Amino acid sequence: MTGAKARPVRPRASDALSLVDAPTHVKSFRQARQARRSELVDDYVELIADLIDVSGEARQVDIAARLGVAQPTVAKMLKRLVAEGLIRQQPYRGAFLTEAGRALAEKNRHRHQIVENFLISLGVSREAARIDAEGIEHHVSRETLKAFVNHLRKKRRR
């Protein structure tokens, strides 16, 4: 038929995913909830590390500008990070990472780079990969991250 519109392909009922067993379901939702809980902390610590590396300190105003949030929101999170032992603050200065904060920032930066490079290896543009990796990095398991690394190594050998 010329000029006819192609019909969209609809999944068949047999293609639908079946409901997984309850323990597996619990495990996947637990992992997602944990990732959501740590996501903000991870993002703040990674950004603070980046700002320190570039300018020597992470000022509240710069954190707010880069995250697109209000300064009171940043102040509240910085108090939380101090309480968790990830940063220290100095009056009239910025936030500085503790050893634990620096270690967490490096871990997160590494995860982000793996996910971003994996997406690029699939043909995703650098810009889209950078943006998408920002969310994905928090939700991939160690097993999946390891698979990404293995994929990247195999691709480099070719």
C-alpha cells in the first residue's frame, strides 16, 4: 500500500513481563529506595569535590547555582553532610570535604565516568550521556557496573 501509514507495533500479551516472586521484588525495591536516599548526598559531595578541585573551596552560592536550588536548601543539606562527617564548614568560607567525604566523592565520580563512557559506547551523544549518567549512576548495582566495565574493556580491545 502506497501512502498508507504504518501501524505502530503493539506488544503481544505473551511479550509482557511476568510478576517476579516476592523476595526478588522486595530486593529490587529496597535497592531503588536506598539509591534514592543516598542520591542527594552523593550529588552534593561529588559537586563539592569538583568545586574544590577547580577553585579551592565550595561556596554555598556556587553549589546552589550549579544544582538550581535555593541557598537555604543548600544550607540544610550542608548541615546534614556535617552531621554525617562528610564535610566541614568554616565561617565565611565554603565547605570542605573530610577524608570520608573525599572517598565518597571519588567513588561517585568513578561510577559516573563508567556509566557515561558506557552510554557513549552505545552511541549516545556525549551531552546526553553526561546528563543521563547523572541519574543512572546512583541506581546501577555493582554487578551491572562491573558488566559496563567489562563491555568497555572488550570494546577497547577491538
